[in-house]
Amino acid sequence: MENPLRFAAELAALIRDERVAHLATLRQGAPMASMTLYLPEAGFAGFLVHVSRLAWHTQDMGQDPHVALSISETDDGRADPFTLKRLSIRGTAVNLEGQQPLLKESWLARFPEQAINFELADFSFWRIAPRDARFVAGFGRIHNLSAAELAACSNC
């Protein structure tokens, strides 16, 4: 297998360019995935989600912080969708209660249409700290990364 950091620029571009991910949580012992928006922290040390406590994924993170975040290149209609770049991050979710005012500006710079959610009392930020990741840069180009290797990709 090739050095995963050889594809660091591709991985960093995927994380920065895409805005939608699927968040997988454990619900009553079974996996549950749902679409969410995300904001990567500088250095890819964490990934922020702004979620409602009414959502199942938020309730699930409160019960079991072990989650996965899946980011995929947007389907452009190409003949073979398996050539789309994708990243799966396994990590731990932590509620950032009380930090909403500090994170609001960064969130709204990326998602200006989400301003309404800051008027609702049930939304809060959660931080997903990566444990490890798996980057598929296309068919047969698969790279397993530690959290440190993922962070190193942020420099590209």
C-alpha cells in the first residue's frame, strides 16, 4: 500500500470542499446514519456538527459517544460512482455546551442559511474527535490513517 500522506492534498480538498456528511451513531445497539452539516477544525483535530437535541443522532451521541462521520465527493453523474473520493472517520463525540457564541461566526461563514437554528434553544455544537480514518481516493486507492496522519493532511 502506498504512503497515505501522498494523497494528503486530495483528502484535505475533500474535507474542505464538501459540506455535507453522514453521521453514524448507535441507537439501541444498532447503527443509524443521518445527513448532517459539518465544519472541520483547523488541523482536522475535530469536526463540528450543530444539531438539535430532538434529533435521534444527538440523543444517540448523549448515550454513546462513539460515532462515525462519512464525507463523500458529490456524485457528478460519472459512469463509475466507485471512483468518487470518500472518507470515513471514526471518533468520539463531545457536547460543546456553552460554546455556541464562540463557534457561531465560523459556522455561519460556512452555512449562512443556518442562522435560524441559533434562535432555537434545542441546537448545540458537538465536536467529533477523530480516532482514525479510512480514505478512499478512488477504486483501489484505499488508505487507513491514524488521527495524527489525518491531522498532518490539513497542512496541504
